[in-house]
Amino acid sequence: MEDSHFPGDDAATHKLAIKHIFDRLSQKEKLYAHHLSRAAWHGSRTILRQTSPEAIDIFDFILNIHQACGGDWNKLIEQGSMTSNDLKAFLDVVPDVNTTLERIIGQMLAVPPFTLGYPGENTMSNYHPGDERITREEITTVSKVMDKLSVKPENTRVRKCAEQGKISFKVLQASVETTPVANMKDSDEISPEILLVRGDHAEELSKICSELEQAKKYAANDKQSKFLSDYIKSFRTGSLDAFRESQKSWVTDISPAVENLMGFVEPYRDPQGIRAKWEGVICVSDPDETMKLKQFVERSSDFIRALPWAVPGINEGKCPFGKTLFEAPDFTSVHALAFCASMVFEAANLPNAKTCGFKNVVIANRMDANHNPASPCHSIHETEKKQFKECTHLVRFVTTAVHELIGHGTGHTWTGVFKDIATTVGECRATLVSNYLIDNKDLLAIFGFTDTSPIIVDEFIYNTYLQIGVEGLHALEHYNVKDHACGEAHKRSHFAILKHLVLSGGGVMRVERDAANSNLTVPVDRSRILSHGKPALGDFLCRIHIWRSMSAVNGEYEKWRKIVCSKPEPRWKFVQANTFLKDGTVEVKDYAESNEGIIQSWAERKV
């Protein structure tokens, strides 16, 4: 079993600080934010249910332990570990926990452990729950029927059933309402049956809708009332058309004091790339930090003209195949109050379908966590680690801003062409755009980087290329050897870009493998960044041939992968605040930056 399967005990806990920003809100805005946050958190069990069969039981097991000891973990600890007597006494006191442990222990100790992917011997996806293993061909068959009947997949799961030797498939649609099971196939079609079953995640969605009804009472304008009503309609009925209507109002709610991202949105965890995970993210805007982003938006057309496909004199100097007018979106810097999602991402560009405009947000208190002086930086040479650590969070902020505004903002919906690698192609394109433009001095000046700033332009660019190398190597930790695939779109794109620069970058970047010390480093030749690195990125950006670049990890790349997996990066852990209503006012409660603080915060959310 590879060490990368274990998170390790050196993962730092990061606090998403919010109180100082939240306290600036008016009482009405605080009440609006509180109810939206409660709605977001009520989706927690939906995310767990979408992840694995045992996830909810593990969650409940941890909270039951917390309840049993009253949050005083010292009752269960003796010299740093729980003794067998403590465990026996604990299980005697809370017998329900013993039953829960029996349900989850097998999956938790599976060798090798399961990873996410199409259902297989060592991979699983709870987008396809149940004991009967569904095949890729069967998934495709169900998808074709759904498409024919205009049943959109984002808020569904598919269960394969076998009863009395007869195979059938149930399309589980997320909704509060339940209706009689509907057969999705015509009577003259060949079996098996494909049935539409509504009411998946019904309990959670009912609570979400109740909180959204409360939030509507404190909406700042009609636009907020409209998209909240459409959210409620979508979550009650399962209608994704209603959700798409909500986005038309949401994108016109410009720079609200309280922002939200909510629904079945991103398909990153689905191996087929079409079914979305629940996410509920509630944020508070910071007007001061937003000013730089507004300046960036105002200059966006200039930077689009600097992309490699731009042709002077055609389409106003932009892409010959693109829109003449770039519809600059709202772009705000926000701080997360409630982040209920499978990952705590740094920014977002939504909605994914750009038919009604779009918004960009950068999540500042998540970005702050990138400044981590304790990070081991295994792939950076010892002489460069200090400056790399000082630059990482700044590089991430700028490249993320470009990635979201111009990378995704000038892109297209790829699903119809690229199918299950559509999200990877989109993420790769957006990342390449940010890397390609990173040497633009006018762009960097907006964010405060000049030839005389504390971190000068040349050093910023150089450390960006180091970051490209580091992220590319880290992506190998997520590569599934058995399936010959990387299970996450961003990771696939990071490795594809690294591989392209190593093979086609004219020596701008290489990977040095120290077999004796089992270590990898990514030296960058700063003299070749503009002459070789940038043209290579531009070439890749124009062709987007990611399906060839990420097709296999073998030979030397497999040696890299094993070294990366032997030194896994510490997993991210975040502790978040809660809001509580007390005598008609909203109070924010922070928690300690520790495992105990994380568990206490979840226990007090009561979800």
C-alpha cells in the first residue's frame, strides 16, 4: 500500500477567519447570511452520500464520540493514545457507536483502499451506489436514455439493481418531492428497465429550502428574492431548468454584500464528468480588496489581445473565432463564512454555462492559507525554498484571478465535444491562459508587482514557473495506476502542462531525480522563460492536446510518481466559524485551529 493513501499527522489546520469582515454587515445582512449559511451546511450529508457508502456513518461515529466525552477528549486519551479499556468503556456507554463502527471498519481498513473512479475492484463512485457494480457501457446506455428524454444529469445518481435475475437501473434525482417511479424507456425498447426515482437527498433538501425561505425575508433586492425562489423550486422539484433560471438573476446581482454559490454545480468527482456534487458557499464581500480586481476587469480586453491566437486587425485584435465583445463580469474578493463543499477552493467562475453572463469571485481567506512557511516544499532546491515560500500565496492569487476571469471567461462549454475529459480540457485551458500571461508587466502592476516592488517582476515570473513544476509533480499523487488515469480535472491539467514544458519547452524546465535520496526537484532556467517557456505554453494553449499529454504515466514518469507518493503533501484541513441566532441577533463563533476545533464546529452545526 502506498503512503499517499494516508493523510499523515503533519497536516496543519487553517482557520477561515471571518469575524472581522462579518461584523461590518448590517443586521439585515447578517440575518440573510445566517440563513444562507444554515442552508449551505444542511447539504453536508448530501456531499457525504455522494462520496462513499460509509461516509455518513464515519461522520456520525466521530460526532458520537464527541458527544460521549462532552468535547473533552482527554477523557479518552492516555499518554497520547486511546487505551483498550477506554474504548471498551466508551462503547459500553454509547452502544449505538459500536454498531456504527461495525458498519464502517471494513471499508476504512480495506487493502488496498478504494479511490474514486468508475466502479471497479479498487475504485468506486457513490454516484453509482449499491451492491451491483455498474459498467461503463451501462452508464453510457443510461445517459443516452436520459439525454433522449431531456433528463439532465447534474443532480442525479444511477443505481444498478438485480431482482430475481432481472437487471434494472434507477436514476435517483435529488428533490424534496417524491412521485411514483417513472419508466424512462418506451415499452417497445429492449430491457433492462430504466426508472426515474425522485427524492434523493430529500431530507437535506427540505431543510435547505426552509432556510432559503427564511433568507428571502432579508433579501436586499428583487434579484436576490428571485434566485432564492428559483433555488427553492429546483431543490423541491428536481428541476434543473429552474436552477438555470436562478443563475440568470444571480449573475445580475452585482457585488452583493453577501455572496452565495449553491446547488449541484461542479462535476469534478464524477468519473463520467457530468454529475455534480452539492456545494453551498456563503461569503462576505470585502470592498477594499475588490478594487484591484475591478481594475483588472477594466483592462481585461487588453490582456485578451495578448493571447497567442490573437490576430491584429481581426475581431478587434482578439481571437478570430471568439466574440467581438468580451462581456466583463462582476469580479469580487470575498471571505468565506460557510464553505460546505468537497474541497475548499480558492476561486470560482460561474455559472458553467455562459449563456447568461458570469461572475468571478476570489475567496480571500482561503487564499491566505497558501502562505504556509512550514510547507516542506520537497520539489524545490534548498537554496530557493525561502523565496518560493514567500511568493507562493502571491503567485496563487494572481494566477487564480487570471485563470477565472480570462481563462474561463473566454472559454466555451466543452462537454459535447470532449465528453468525460471536458472539465479537464476546460481547466487546462484556463490554467494555460494564466501561465501564458504571467509575464505581462501591465497585468502584474495592477496587483502591485513592478521592477521596484519588494518582489520584483522577474522573481515573480520565475517563481510562477517553479509553481508550475511543483503542481505538476504533486498531481502524480492522484494518478490511479490501475485505471491509467488521474481522477481530478485540475490535477490532470497540472501534470499535462509540466510534461509539455519538459518535453517541448526547449530546456526551460526539467525534472531531476535523485534516486539515492528518493527526491525530485524542478529546476527552471530563467534565461529561457520568455524565449522558450512562453512559446511552448502558447503552442499548447492553441492546440489543447491534453488527451495525449495525460494518456499514460509510465517509464520515467512512473519513477517520478513513486517518489511523489512516498512524500505526500500534507492534506488541507480547515476550521470554520458558525453563526447563531440569539435574541434576534446573529453572533459568530470561532473555533480553535485544531482537530478538536474542527469536530466541535461540526458538532455545534447540528446537521
